[in-house]
Amino acid sequence: MGGPVADVRLAGIGMTSARTRDRLVQRLREQGIRNPAVLDRIRNVPRHIFVDEALASRAYEDTALPIGYGQTISQPYIVARMTEALLEGGPLFNVLEVGTGCGYQTAVLAPLVDKLYSIERIEPLLKRAKDRIRELGTKNVRFRHGDGYRGWPTHAPYDGILVAAAPLRVPETLLEQLKVGGRLIVPVGPEGAQELVRFTRREQKIERQGLGPVAFVPLLEGVT
Ligand code: SAH
């Protein structure tokens, strides 16, 4: 759409301004996020456009916030941590994201990869995410309404797969859709006992590295 009204909405004012975002970046740096490209993305993505207007003033707090349908926008620290973990280990050409949600993680990740494929099982959330990604002018993302447990075989294998909801066990299908050297970042486990894990596919085996405790909504089967 463009024009002055859209520009002000994207730039933000007061609690949604660039200065507020800089403070968030400073906090993430203090918490150990080091990758400058990731910190740059957090500085540049207007998180306030991904939440309801009533919550916009809280968009740069480092917390998860509701986005409807019982789902939440991920905490900025977690988005930064997952993105950093995905980038470690080589360039990302072809990447799959499972659990688009409101599209914030999508917006952070897209310019850091060549092609991004993003799947969401709740159709209205997906539609809104698409609109926002379009509003930001991001062009290298393709969306799909579907069940991320199955991955997206058409575009496999992937250099990276990022999952934004927690399965009880790591889905084999997703491991199978990784290239050799590819990384799968996924929270695994039941509510209250989840761990963020990076799986790396090698020629003969899958490497597993724990990245610490996390709290995600569950990865659910089927679509709505
Ligand atoms: N990354 C998002 C947060 C998403 S919350 C953000 O930045 O805001 C997790 C999302 O995963 C929810 O929208 C939920 O509907 C979705 N989800 C859960 N199970 C899924 C599945 N099997 N396939 C695709 N999406 C799924």
C-alpha cells in the first residue's frame, strides 16, 4: 500500500519506536545473542505490526504475547536464539519453517536465507501472516496451509528447518528432509519439560545438541 500512514505504522512511535527496539537489542546482547546479522534483524523488524493494536505498546518487551486461536508470538530472545542456532554451520539456501503463527519469526529469518518455505495449520493466522510479510516487502517466502509434521517434501532437502511448536518426539519426516550438513532446530518434549534441540544431519548419523529449556505451544497434527 505505502504512503505516509503505512510508513508511520511500520516505523512506529513512542513505545514502538526505533529507540525502544534498540533497548530490546541491547537486552538480547546481554543475554548472550552474538550474531550481528540476527541482532540487526531484531532491530529492523517492527514486531508491533505482528500483534493486536491493543498490545502494540508491549511488543518490545522480551515476552511471548497472545495472537489469537490459543497461540502466541514467540519471545524475541527465543526467535533470536533459534535463528542464531540455525545459521551456525553454513549458509542457508533452502529453509523450512514449521508454525508460521503471526509471521514474526518468518520476517526475522527471510532476508538471512535464499528461499524460505513456511507452513501453518491454522488458516486465518496464515492469512494474516502473509499480509504482514507482503506489507514488509519481503519476496522470498512461500506459504502453505498444512500439517508441518509432514514437512514440505516438494522443496526438500533443506539446509535448515526451524520448528516453532513442540512435538513430544522429533518427527523423523523432518530429519529425512534435511541435506547432509543441514540443521533442524526444534523444541522437544511435553509442556513444562521441553528442551530446544539442534539436530545436524551427517553422512552416516544424526548429531544431537541440547540448547537449553524452553516453553512452546504443542505441535499438533492435522489442520484447521
Ligand atoms: N513463530 C511464530 C510463533 C508461532 S506459535 C511467531 O514468530 O510468532 C506456533 C505455531 O505453530 C502456531 O501458530 C500453531 O498453530 C502452529 N502449529 C502447531 N502445530 C503445527 C503443525 N503440525 N503444522 C503447522 N503449524 C503448526
